Amino acid sequence: MITRTIALVGIVDDDKSVRDSISSLLRSAGFKTMVFESAEAFLDADGAVEPDCLVLDVRMPGLSGLQLQSQLRDMGRQTPVIFVSAHNDSQVQTTAFHQGAAAFLGKPFSDEVLLGAIRSAIGADEASAS
């Protein structure tokens, strides 16, 4: 992981209003953000800068959030992932956590819950890198 004074969070969601809302919240809390409308767009842009944490929608056209998480793991990437979903599916949650998700939040979620999950995921990632 690249050491930064301000953490960078990637947001991957096919809903523009969700991307914009999460990005605005995170920027107001002192994070840098990168937004992507799909898992494919994230993969296409990948390599320039590696985010400290990813907020991924579970269900998206094309590659799902779970498929992106799996591809990143296969590539050796250990970026902490926080899933967000409007669908309460226990099998999807189990799979996400089995693949190493840091958190799984149901939409709608509170700002405080999302910020806490991101801070926890980044802190745990930094601790494991030490």
C-alpha cells in the first residue's frame, strides 16, 4: 500500500446519485475519492493509483462487485472492500466475507456507519502492513 497523508477511497456503483453522495460525504470527512460507474471502468483505470479502500455495489451490470473483489484477489491485491447493497441476501454476504470483505452495508446506511467501516478497514489494512 502507498502511504498517504489523506486516504484515497474508490467508489464503484452504477447509480450516479449514490456515487456522488458517497463521494461528497467522504470528501467532507477528509478523504480523497475516485468514482467509477462499473467494475470494468475501475479495472480499466486501475494502475495509476491504488485506493486505500474500495466501496463496491454488489449488483451492477457487467461484472458484479463480488466478481471484481474476486479478480482483485486473484491479482494479489489486498485492498479492503466495503460492500453496499439494496438487497439483503445472506448468501451474497457470506460470499463477500469469505472473500475478505471488511464490511457489508445494506442500503440505506447512515453516514456514520459508512465512515466507521471505512476508517476501520483502512486502519486494519495499515496495521496488517506494519
